Amino acid sequence: MIIPAEEKRKWLMNHHKLLSVRQQTNILGLNRSSLYYVPKGESEYNMLLMNLLDEQYTKTPFYGVEKMTFFLNQIGHLVNVKRVRRLLRKMGLEAIYPGVNLSKANSEHKIYPIYLGI
């Protein structure tokens, strides 16, 4: 059974009488640096871009990364494709497009013999 690191961090005792923090993290298999790391989150500008992307996606869900980048550049936000791709992935948005295996026949359909006209 694999225990998540967040759960292991809850088990640590900062002022333990016998075990130091170093020893506790060693026993639990955690890095000490992970105890002090605080994620920054997204900047306000990225949140603004994400809101604009979300609004545009509701209007045109078939726009991909390139068109979304073009859209943002047109309204005055100079961003590159990599940033837009990262933000769209973070929001869980993907362009609507035809998927694979669309030409496969349904196995329940009857297959008629070919008429050669002989």
C-alpha cells in the first residue's frame, strides 16, 4: 500500500523528544525540503488569461492552441503557444475534433455481399 506524501507529512512531530525532524523524515521516506515548500499558484495575469480562454472556449470549442494564441494576441495579450497550451491543460480544456477509428464498421451491422453484375 502506497501512502501519499501529504498523509506522511501529517505524521511528523516538530518537537518530538527522541526523534529529530531529520530522523522522522528518514523513517517516513520524505525529503526534508518538501516540508518547507509552499506552492506559489498562478499569477493574476495567468488567471486573467485563463478567464479569457474559458470565455472564448465556450464560444468556439473547436479552437485549438494555435487559434487560441492568435485570439489572445489579437486582443492585445502577447503570449506564446507554450503558455497557452499549459494553461489550457491546467483548465482541462481540449479542442473538439474528430477522433480516431471513425471509419470502423459497427460489428452488429449486416455485411452484404458485393454484386459484380455478372
